[in-house]
Amino acid sequence: QVRLAESGGGEVPTGGSLRLSCKYVDSTVCFGWFRYIPGKEREGIATISTRTETPQYADSVRGRFTISRDNAENTLYLQMNSLQPEDTAKYYCAADSHPGPCTLRRHNYDVWGQGTQVTVSS
């Protein structure tokens, strides 16, 4: 079974950048990044197909965030630029083992990391 472990969170000023990493053991069909703000639903923000390497993004992060992976290092990344206070959240990587296209729907994902906190100060 896929196992995931995120790292790279922290606090940055508005406009700053961070890169999140997620080490994985065993590959899967899709990898995704999600974020959770207390009181809101967990939001899917980026996903990548392990077959086609095609990324997808939520409107809220498109053009600022980039999902990628290094298969040789078994690591998934999320490069986050132009961070805003509304990006403050706990960020999770997740794996979807179901065949079919990758989506940003959290219910499709069956393995989750423990999360890493990102705080953007104004």
C-alpha cells in the first residue's frame, strides 16, 4: 500500500514561496494535494496522473502553484508562489488508486499523509 509523508510547511510573508514535499512508498494512479482550513471542506488544489504526468489545478491556485514529481526520488512536490493569507491551511498529499481520470474530489483518494501546516502572514 502507498504510504505518504509531507514536509516543507512553515510560515512565510505575503508574496513569498514555499515548496512542499511528499515522500511516497509505492506509486499509484493519481497523486493530489489538498488543503484544509478549519470550518471549511478539504479542498483539492492539484493532482497529477502517474501515467501521463498531466497536472490539474483548482482555480484558486492555477498560475501560482505547480505540482510535479521525481520518480527517481519517490517524491511529490507542490511549488507555491505568490502566497496569500487565504492560502493559510494544513496541506495534505494523497493517493488515488482507482482506475480512471484524476480528479480533485477528495472522496476518490484512499491514502493520505499526516499534513503539513502553511501559514502566510499579512
